[in-house]
Amino acid sequence: MPSLHIPRSRRSLLALGAAATLVGGAVAYKKVTAARTHDPEADTHPTGDHSPGGVGSRGAEEDELGWGPLTPPTLVRVDTADGADLALWDIGEGPTVVLPHCWGCTHAIWVPVARRLVESGHRVVLYDQRGHGASSRGTAQLTIETLADDFAAVLAARQVDDAVLAGHSMGGMTIMALAAHRPEVLAARSRAIVLVATAAADLGTGSLGPEWLAANFIASPAVSLALRSPAGHRFVRGVFGADPARAHMDLTRTLFADTTPQVRAGFLSSMTTMNLLEGIATIGIPTTVIVGSRDRLTSPARADQMVRAIPGARLVTLPGRGHMLPLEDADAVTGEIVRAGKVRTGNEMGEHVAP
């Protein structure tokens, strides 16, 4: 396998810390590959459709990633102006919650939270971002602004009104881009926002430009090969906090490997150059920002930056958690989404540290 090593002195410059996470996994991979037995269940995608509940998971952990006693929602298609075909799922009845997902994954990351929301009496809309999972890439540029346009199309197609919009990582950036570039849509369709493990700006790579990173690392097929290896879960260990579940790491690495190198690189370049701070300063609805204290990709400092920029935003810190909060602490994230939907007017100032 090609070496994925990058000098330690440069790792801190890598956008989103993604490459540093994968590089750390590469070192671990070299140490354990010879001693590890191949685990075909952990390295394949038996469902073939990017649906959760069977992607490198086992036992109770596998059940946690699926829909449980609920009937899985039916796939719906939404077409965009440039020809992208977005895969969407709409399930449940009650107050609406829409859940855009993170970079290099799919709606599957949100299923543990979505299941809890449906069971508590909510309607949940999930979809795969363009170029991810069951959604096609289209011809538009792979930018955060394009994701905002896609999000607007999803909200219109499903006639979403008065909803809580909760986005994880790039999904949070999608919501903030809607505020910056399509504020009329945000005002018409939502009642509250929950930004989960995300950032609005300052994700650039410093002297190591995003084009170098995209072309030479994130866009390399070697990344996908490494993630699919027997020890591939170790490559994503750094995006989790303390004591992650193996099924969570397997799901994350499989979905990232299944995202094409070109899509990974395109959106990474956009994220490293975005600055949504001016746009989110105009947000006028209740906003909650959730961050894990051990998040290495979108750090607590980035959460503080968003809270300072968004009028009245409320900060929630989850001790010991990392970047993959919808998987790591589905109960806490669900609770904050439900709480956000109950706030009618005005944001609640102050910081909260979850127990």
C-alpha cells in the first residue's frame, strides 16, 4: 500500500484536521496490519445502498445504527437545476426536523438521532448531499453555496415550514450558507437552528494551500484503499472522542471511502476558503451550537467564534466527545434538537456544559 505519511510539522496546517486524522491512522495501520486478521464484515458494504444497519457494525452496535422497530423510510428523489439527483428520506409525523449531513458521509450518520426524533413524535427529513451516498454529483461547482441551493431545493420539494434545521459539520455549513446566500429561504422555512460540530470560517491550511492538500492527499485513491483495509477503522479514530464504538468508526470510514476522491477534494477546497461569519450575523432565530470538547476537526474555538457571531446563540459543550456527535452522543444531540424546537421567540444566551 502506498505510504500516507506527511511530516508532523505540517499536520497542524491541514484543513479541518482531516489529513492529520488519516495520517495518524496510517501510522497505526503499519503497526497492526501484520497482526490483524481480515474482518470481511468490517471492510464491506453489504447493503450496497448506503443505508445504515449493517455497514461494518455488529450486534447491539449494529442495531443502534439502524431504524430499530421503525419501518425504514422510502427513498424519494429531488432534482436540482444542474441535473443532480438528490436522494431523500421523509419519515414520521409532528414538528419537522431536517438533518443535512457531514463531509464524506451520508444521511446514515444521522439515523440514530432521526430514530429518536421519530419515536418522540417528530417528522424527520434526511438526504444525501450531492456526490455523497445515493445522490449524484451534478454539474455545478462543489461549493458550500451549491449545498445551500440544494438545501433550499430539498426544503421546497418536501414543503418544509417552521422546521428545526440541524446540521452536522458540512451540514452545519450548509445551513449557515443558507443564512448567508439564501436568507429568505431560512426565514420562510425554519424556526430554529442547531449547529453540530461545525465551523463558519478559518479552516484554511495556512502555508499549505488547499489545492495541494486536495490534489495530493484527500483526492488520492490511496485514502480509500487504506480506509477499506482490515485496520481501516484506525484511520478515523482521531475524529472521535473517548472510547468510540467500533461500529461508529467502521460506518464513518466506509462512507468516507465510498465518497469519490474528486467529491472529497472539491468540497474540502470550498470549506477551507469559506467565510460565513458576516452571513450568520444576520440570523434572527434561536440557534444552538454543539461541540465536543475533544473535537479535532472543528474545535471548540470554532464553536466560540460562531456563538460570538450569531445574535443570542447558545453554546453546548459535550465533555469527552469528538467530532462525530450524532453517533457518539445521539441522546444529547436529540435532546438539544427537541429543546430548540420548543423555543418560540428569542435565543437563550449563555453556555451549557452537558453532564
